[in-house]
Amino acid sequence: MPERDPAGALIRRSRTWSQAADEGELFRAASSVLREVFGVDTGYFVYRRGSILGEPAGPLQVYEPWGVLSGRREEIARRVVRQDETPGALSGLSERWMDLSEVPPEVRSDWERWGVEQGGSWALTFRGERVGAMVLRRARRAQDDDGDLVSLCAVQTSLVLELISARRAAEEASERDFLTGLWNRRGFLERIAGTTSGGHPALLIGVVDLDNLKETNDELGHPEGDRLLRKTARLLREHLGGSGIACRWGGDEFVILQSAAAPGSPHHAARRLEEHLAAGGVTASAGIAVWGEDGTSWEECYAAADRRLYARKMARQPG
């Protein structure tokens, strides 16, 4: 049953929403309020993941279906995918409760099949752009029209999406190297922790050291040295593709973690990496360690890769 003071309950319970770790946790909290405060017995959220981070927005996805739709996630997802393929997929939201008699025949047949008498959809926005929706259904019409309060719930959810975005952007900024856009040491170690803890048998850990950054800075100036670092970062991304992550470890040193179908020889892996960099105009030395062969911890593998890097460097020294 809905609470007697839904507005007050929404305000009280939404105070903790800003603590949500991500969008999914936020939607779970909002769905709880919609069920317990407003008596909305069926619903779900749709949302374009990535929208709030300035990244290319992904397709609409379904979150937190409950009620009679909780077992129909795949069916709903297929419908959402089809809707997303049409222009303005989020432009036709009702922004109010609609009765069974008001909806198109194809929607009415679904509502009748699901035992729905009333439904509506409210936009979730980010910086004025629609990024998702609350899609709500009721088995029985509400005694009082609470559409304005449901709209307030959508607004509150949208505001918290912006807070999550700001927090995540700040966290990511602290883990990125400003110059190259690669992860910094902190961000890299944060992301490899789960990967290496699984004991993956085909992981390569590489250390890359530029051979001529100091000379570039001294002879051509630091702006040219910065361009060299950015070029190296781009070439490392190209080399890894989607199979690993790269980090600017500090100064002219970079570190990579790469998955491989078969580890192969560390020497050959280092040579391939050096050749790729050289083809792009970057002279560097690389050392590669194989997880499980050279160690079973990040520290052991990093040390092995570093030793091989300097062995390759010294082998190139004249005399």
C-alpha cells in the first residue's frame, strides 16, 4: 500500500541515493521507493550506459524490472532494442499515467496480457538530454493521481545520475595521466588487481622505456618531448587493441598488461612491441614477463620484465 505522505517519504529515502556506487544501485533504490511509497507494482528502467561520462553512449539497456515484468527481462530487452533502432526512441514518453483505454492497440494487448490497467513513462535526463526512462505499470488505477510526485522521483533520480557522473569523473581524473590519457600508476594497479588475482595463465606484463626522451627535451624542447610521450601512448593502445591496458608508470617509462592466446617467448613479444613502436617513429626498449612463469605476483613479474628491459638496453650499447 502507498504511504500516506509519499512526498515526505520520497524526500527522506532519496537522501541516501547519492551514496549509490553506480547507476544499477541507484535504480534499485529508486525502484524500492516506487514500490513501497507509491505502490507501483510493476516497472523497470531503461538507460544508455556511458551517457553520463561523456563517453559514446551505448544502446538502451533494461535495469531492475520488478513485479509481473521481473521474469520478462529478455522479452523487454528485445522490445527496447527494437525501439532504440528507431529515431527519437526516448522522445515519445508519456510523462503521466495513462489508462488502458488511452494506449495504442499493440500496447493494450500487452497490458491486458500482463494484467496492467495503468502505465506511464518518465524521462531520466542528464544536462538536458534524455538518457533513459522510468517505465511504470499498475495492476489497478491509483485512487489519487500521484503523477506529479512520480515526476519528482524521476527528477531526483536524474539529479543523482549527475552526482554519480561528477564523482566518477573526479575518481577517474585522479587515476589518469593528464598528458597521455593513459592510466597512471594508481589507476593501473587498481585495474589489474582483479585480473592478476585470478592467476590467468596467458598474461604478459611489459615494461617500456623510451630511448631518447631526454635528448628530445634537451635538443627540441619539452613540447616536442610531450608530443613523443603522447605518440607512445597512442602506439601502445594500437599494439594492445582490446587485449590489454597501458599505463604511464612515470617519466619515460610505460607499463602494459596484455592477455594472449599463448604467451610465447618473452624475447619475441618484446621485439614485436619494439618494432611496432619503431614503425610509428618511437625508439624504445621493452621487457616482457609471463605470468605464471616469471612469477605469480605483480611485483615478481614487474621485476622480471624490468630486468629484461635493461638487458636488452645494455645489449644495444656500443662496445
